[in-house]
Amino acid sequence: MSRALARLLVVGGALGLLASAALLLEKIATLRDPDHVPTCSLNPVVSCGSVMDSAQASAFGFPNPVIGIAAFAALVTTGVAVLAGFQPPRWYRVALNAGTALGVVFVHWLIAASLYDIHALCPYCLVVWIVTIPLFWYTALDAWPALAPLRRVHSVVPVLWYAVLVALVLAAFWDYWISLV
């Protein structure tokens, strides 16, 4: 595993961890005080309160940010260990990629729910969306030698992926965005 990937695990994992922790704190504040307006609820579209109140926000019976806290902490720990000299065996790198693959699938299910069911965007969730994509992509490039030819154009995939997500967000909330002009 390269030092560049280790740094991505630390930085991306830390951002995801912070966003997950902030969202969990907002959820706890909302549970304590039902009249609490989360700091991340800015307008009808950018409203983590709407997202937190949805069934999708507790997909497994507990708040989703708990999963994020555990998963992103594991990524940060792995990145720090690699920067300290640990070279994970292939099985570990494959397992790491499997975990990020589950994460990217779960995040995309949540993206679809946000855009088409809940009709709201959560800023903390957006941070998780943003970091999960490269974490998955670059752990895949590391774990699977068959992907080696793609390393020459490694940044194209996440850039195109982000472009599609931006287009989906713009389309889903077009009426709102246009009303701001």
C-alpha cells in the first residue's frame, strides 16, 4: 500500500469521521429536544433535520452515523499504521476494499433516498458522499492488480463520478436552485 493511499485513508477517514460524529451529535440533540433545529438545516433543500427524521437515517435500527464512526475510524487507523511502516497483506487490502465497496453501495442508496424520497440534502452526509467515492476507488486500485492499467488515468473515474452526482443533485432540486436566481 502506498503512502499516498495511506494519506487518503487518514484525511478522507478523518473527514468522514468528523461528519459522522457531527451528525450523531445533532441526532442526539434532536432526541433530547424535539424542537431542536440542527445547525445543518439551512433551508428547505439543505436540511439534515429532514434527512435525520427519515426511516433511511436508521437503516439498521440505529442512527447511520454510528456505522460511519466505526468505519471511518478503521480507515484512519489503517492509514496511520501504514504511515508508521505497516504493510498490510493482500487479504487485508482486499477486505479494506470490500468494506469501502459496502460503504459506497450504502452511500449511493442514501443518495437516491435523499434525492428522490426525502427531497433534502444533509451537509454532513454530503461530506460522507464526497470522501467515500475516492476511498472506495483507490482501495480498489490498490487491492486488485487487474485494475493496474487504470492507474495511469486514476483521477478520471472519481471526477466523472462526482460530475454525475452533481448533475443528479442539480436535476433533483432544479426548481429550488432556479428560484434562487
